[in-house]
Amino acid sequence: MGLVEDTPTGRLVFNVMSAFAEFERDMIVERTQEGKVIAKQREDFREGRPNKFSKKQIAHALGLLETHSYKEVENMTGISKSTLIRAKKKQEVAK
């Protein structure tokens, strides 16, 4: 389409295209929300990203932190330092 001229016809074409784009975006949001409502009806529904490591793996890594550094535990377990710090803070709050 190139540059839209600053003429009545150019503005009309731009407004029509903008209206279709806005309509399509609204339809995408509506379909997404409908899908979430249907998914929430399932018993095993969990919103968000699934955990990469199990609770057992995290507990093992936190146990290793008592005698090793974060870097050593990260190399041994493959669990990042930031994940270990977050899990340790979560464990301290739970106490």
C-alpha cells in the first residue's frame, strides 16, 4: 500500500484498515478468554508455566547449599542460582 496520502481517500483507507486490525485483536482476546474458561473447568487445570524442577530436586539442592556454594550446587544439580535463592527465601518464609 505504501505511504498513505493525506487525502480524504487515504484517511478513509487507513481508518478502514485500522478498524479491521482492532476488530481482529478483539476477536483474538475473546477467543483466548473463552478457551481459558473452558480449560478452568478441567480438574487438573493449573494456570501459568509448569515447574521445571520437582520439589524433591529443589529440597536436595537446598540441602547441598549447607555445605557447598551456590555455584557448586548449580554445577551439580543444573538448577540456576536465582532459582536456588528464590527457593531458599520461600523456605525461610514457610518456617
